[in-house]
Amino acid sequence: MLEVLSENMCSRMLVIEDDYDLAESIIDFMESRNCPADFAASGKQALSLLKENIYDVIVLNINLGKMSGFDICSKIRKVMRLKIPVIILTEGGCLTDILKGLRCGADDYLAKPFSLKELFARVQAALERQRRQSFSDVFRIADLTLNPENGIVRRGEQTIRLSSVCFRILFRLVEKSPGFVSREELEYYLWRDQPPMTNTLKAHFWTLRTRVDKPFNKQLLYTMRGRGYKIEDPLNYN
């Protein structure tokens, strides 16, 4: 029986690998197990895709050309501030490379050559760890708290009731704060490849603002014209 990832566990992977044959093998194998994947052969291409799309897991070869996998991993963590699980691919299991990759923010490693079944198992494990971690965190921005595990949102002592779509929008904005989330990224996060009418996201965001911002003195939610949306402590907003 073919083992697959459930839809809510893995929706999209980014494979960063300059060996085209290996990248193709990984993508074919993962897509056969319900995990669609994009491909980048360079650091520049990978970072561009990460800015434009939402990914659930990254498979990263550390031995790339102009920009090494170490540099890419550092940018993902320190510059883009993404918490996506990163599995690095090393040559022959070099301990120095493994330790350096982990210090750069990688979550796991796999030595070439490797079994695609083992990679799949490590992807499953990384996603499960990420799921448990995400739902054990309580996010705080200014006087707002969001608990992903029980779905409770509060500002100060007041509980805010939100629809499932508004909660997911708020959760995504909080995850990416103080960065912004583009309209396209939010639409994909909410509806994947079947977004509704053009103004639907705008309407949901307006509803979210009426619940989270309007009854309170300090604004937390912002529309960034031509860029997207963000949530940020007003003391830090420019």
C-alpha cells in the first residue's frame, strides 16, 4: 500500500538542488505521495520562490554554486524569518557539513546517496515536529495573544471571536510578523489553487480589522498598498 502525506500535513515542498536528475527523482517520488513540489537550481531562484509562495518543507543541497546551501539556510532563518522545516542534503555524511548546517538552522540532514523512502520518512517526521511545535506556541503582539491549539484570540482581557477564515488570516500574519504577507500568498494559504472572487480576501481582512482593531485604541493590522498585509506592534511600525 502506497503511503502518502495527508493534505493537512504537507501541501507543498521546495527542492533546492543543482543535480537536475536527483531533483526530478525527488519531485516525482514526493508528488506520488501527495506532496507537490517546486524546484530551484540556485540560491537566487530559491529565495525568489520563497518570497512568492508558501512552502511546508524545504529539501536543500548544501553544495550549490554561487550561493551555498549554508548561506540559503541562514537567509531563510535570519533574514526571511521563516520557520519552514529544512532538510539538508550532504555529500557522504560529512560531520563538519552536518554540524554547520544545523548551526545555520537546518532541522535534519540526509547523506547522499540516500533512499527516497528515507527522505519521505524524514519529511513526515519534520512536518509532525513542526505541527506539534506550532500548536504549542502562544503568539503575542502588543496586547494581542493568539493560541493556535485552542483557537482563542485575545486583546488584553477581552476574547475576540473570529470565523475560521479570519483566524487563519490572523495566524498567518502573526507567524510572519513583523514582515508582511502578500495578497497572493494569503490567497494560496487559504484556498490553494482555487481562490474565490477578487475582493473576497479584502472583505475578510476588513471583517478581521473590525474585530481586532476597531474596538481598541491601538491599530495592529495594516494594509500595505501594492504589497499585502501585516500585523505589528504600533510602537515598531514605520
